[in-house]
Amino acid sequence: MKQPCVYILASREYGTLYVGVTSDLIARLWQHRSGDVKGFTSRYRVYRLVRFEQFATMYEAIAREKQLKRWHRQWKINLIESENPQWVDLAPGFGLPPLPPP
């Protein structure tokens, strides 16, 4: 089932961060992890899902993504730690295999 969402990936705890938007989080995570999409996440090995927010419409998700991309790094870290203080990879909760330790 497709669901618009914004997600934050991290290379490791307090590592490189990536903010993205998608309508299919599981498929998008597979794309990042498989290296099918060359770019920032593959270059810096940013694969760990540390936060996501779901929305009713893609318009709302895109607006939130734009907002988060303008945020200072520390604000993003505070947002992640508000619900995921251990920076646990949330992707296995969606059936994806766990990543090896960084």
C-alpha cells in the first residue's frame, strides 16, 4: 500500500543525514540499500532509517520535506532523538534485513 511520507536516513548515529520523500517507503528503502540509485546516499552510505512521518497527501509530504531540508542539523538530530534516541534502524520493522554495524 502506498502512503506519502518523509523519511530521514543516517549513515550512523550522529552521522551523515538525508531527508527524502516518497509514496512507497519500503520500495524506496530497497532502492537506497541496493545502490540502484546512484547519488548522495550511495556515495556516503546513508542507509539507516531513523525517522519517518506519514501524510494524507503527497502535497503535505513534499511541504514537510522542504521544511526539514531548511532546518539546521541540530534541529534534525533533536527531531530524530525525540522518538528514536538510540538511532535504531527502523527498516527491519518493515521486513527489510538489518544492516551490519557501521
